[in-house]
Amino acid sequence: MIDFGLSMLAGPPKGQISRWLSDLDASLPHFDGFFRSLWMTDHFFWDDDPTYEAWTVLSFAAARWPQFEIGPIVLGQSYRNPALLAKMASTLQALTGGRLIMAIGAGWKEDEYRAYDYPFPSAGVRVEQLEDTLEIFKRLWTQPGKVNYQGKHYHLVDAYCEPKPNPMIPIVVGGGGNKTTLLAAKYAEMWNMPDAGYAAYFDRVKVLHGHCETIGRDPKSIRLTWFGRLAVGKTEAEAQVLGGGKWTKNNAFVGTPMQVIEQMGAFIKGGVDYFMLEVLGLPNPDVIGMTLDVLSTLRGIKP
């Protein structure tokens, strides 16, 4: 089964605050039954472009569009206390009837850390913090009564988390580093690598599967997921215009519907079965129609 999620924009266009919501309201009815989930990136700013806070958006989206699952793609672990985040997630899981997917990574965007007065330790420390966070998730979500944990960076002392998530919240670990993929092998139900071309993506899949074999886990028990942009046009040139020069075939799916189907089909044949897509050009009716053609065809391809 191939699943698709729609990545919502980071924020509205400058001077058009109402566009963010109105464009989604115009687009989503067409995608009901094609996109399984809605996703939001976790950033505070991109220069001075309007940028929404991820968890607030997810809570709003869960209530406004109850036909979709929801998830962050991906949370920066050090932006929120991990025990509080586990509690936030269990609360949202209860209130949505089990529609949350928790995706998290080590964080990387240094200017956000500096601007908002978060410590920005080395990459190695951030990965250690991520491991503490994942362990705290698992313990608070599964262990009865008081929960204790003494990690390298985060701790729990007689902490309760009630109600427990039911069903259990699936975890996505995002990132392609050796240590990050090891954490995915140890803790995650899904692994994600954003904005990656075929060769780079599957090089990291080999690393992930190697970690699975080392710890004795079946590699097939981790879903391979891809997050990035889809620029589809009536001609390749039209699609390239949508990509704006930033999104190309090297880091996105760009081209006519048939070209995009070929690009994404290669990933499916390699084992990817979940795509979180920011569709460029919405809510243009032509873009919606071509995207539906792509999704309909891809759902018939077997991994």
C-alpha cells in the first residue's frame, strides 16, 4: 500500500494572511481519499517570510480537517521539553481519536536556535538529546504509574503521563546521519529523509538496514518515507517554473505527470511506501488535476 501525505506551507504569502487557510480549504476536498495525512514543518522563521508554529498548526488542522491524520515533518527535538512533548502528543492522540504521527529529528537550523535563545550544541550532542527524547517517549507512553529516567541530557522523576496513547503513536525519525539512522533502527516505525535524490536516499537506506541487522531488527519493519516538493506541469518547462530554480530533479519530483510518475516509481520499487509532498502551485485546478493523476497511477505500483 502506497500512502501519501500533503505537507502544508510554512506560512501564508506576505500581506495575504488569509491565503494559507483559504488555499487549503480550496484544495483539500479534491484530495480526500488520496492524501492520508497532513504535515507541518517545524521552523520559526525563514528570513522575514510569515511562518507558523508547527504544533499550533497541527492542533488546528486536526480539528478543522478530521478526515486526515496529522504529523510534524519533523520536530526539532530541542525546541520543546521532551517530557512535555510526550504529554502534548498523548493529549492530541486522545482528542483526535488516534490520528497523530510523531516525527522528530535532531534539529539543524542554527539561526533559529540563536534568535530564540536555545542552546545550539554540537551535532553529536543534539543526537544524544534525540535519543534521550525517544527513550522518554517510549517510557511515558507505555510504562504504568510513575516513570523515572536518567539520560545524558534529560531526566524524569516520578512523572505521570495519563492517559496513555491509544492506539500507540507511531514514531518517525528524520535524518540521514549514521547515528540518526541507528536511532531510527532502535526506536522508529518509520524513517524519513527529506529533499533527497535517488542515489543519496538509497545510500542512506543501506546504512539504516545495516543498523537493523546489527541490532537484530527486521529492516522491513521500518517504513521508508520521503518528504519534499512536487512540481508537476503540463510541460517540463512549466514544472521547472513552479520549482523556481530551487527545486529540481536532484532534490524534488519535477516534470510532467508521466515524468513525475517515473521518478517516484523508482523510489517505490526501492521500497519507499509513504510520500509527504508539498505540492507547488496549489490551489491551481490544473495542478490539482495533474497531482490526482499522479497519485492514482502510483497507488497501483507495487514496492
